[in-house]
Amino acid sequence: MRTTRRGVLKGGALAGAAAAVPVAARAAVGAAAVVYDSRLAESASFGGGQGIDLARLSLRDAHAALAGAARVEGLTRWSDWTVLRALLEEQGLRRSAETRLAAPLSGHDGLIRWSMAAR
């Protein structure tokens, strides 16, 4: 295997992005309800063991746990995000942010970092 400058730079960029996700997410979350999936390394780091873990709850149970929340922040798979978004919109929340993030540690092509808030 040959190591190139480009490969080293790509690896450094991926490692830096993966390390920055939990730090940036913690700063943005504040008093919001947090949704994460502990089966995915990046998402587990985002949730930090606090909030609603989709590995332990069904999406319907997670929705019930979020009843009355004024703001919800999450880092989940696309499929979980689409279902939760529809359920939370029925509750009166609206999407305020949605970003696809690289997920090299969990081997996914990307996770969705999202926010919903009451309007």
C-alpha cells in the first residue's frame, strides 16, 4: 500500500470532522431534547448517553417521549429522520436545520444532523 500526500490529507480531514461533530453538537443543543442512535459511533457521541436513544426505543415511543418539546436536536440515519420529522410536524414543530455529515466511524455514507423547533 502506498501512502500519498492526498491520502494523508483526506484521512486528516475525515478524522477532524468526526472529532468536531460532538463538540459542535454539544454547543448547539443547550436545553433542547436530543435524539440519537447509540448503535452509530458518531450519533452515540452526539447523544452522550442523555436523551432519546433510538436503539432502545421505537420511533413511536420516541415521538411520545418528545410530546411537548419546544425544540428537538438529532443526529440519526436518514430513514429515522424522515419518520420523526413527519411525527414532530404533526406536533407543531418545524424543521430549522438539516445537514448531512460524514460518518466514517460507523461506516455509513452519512448521517443527518437536524433541528426542529416550535414556530
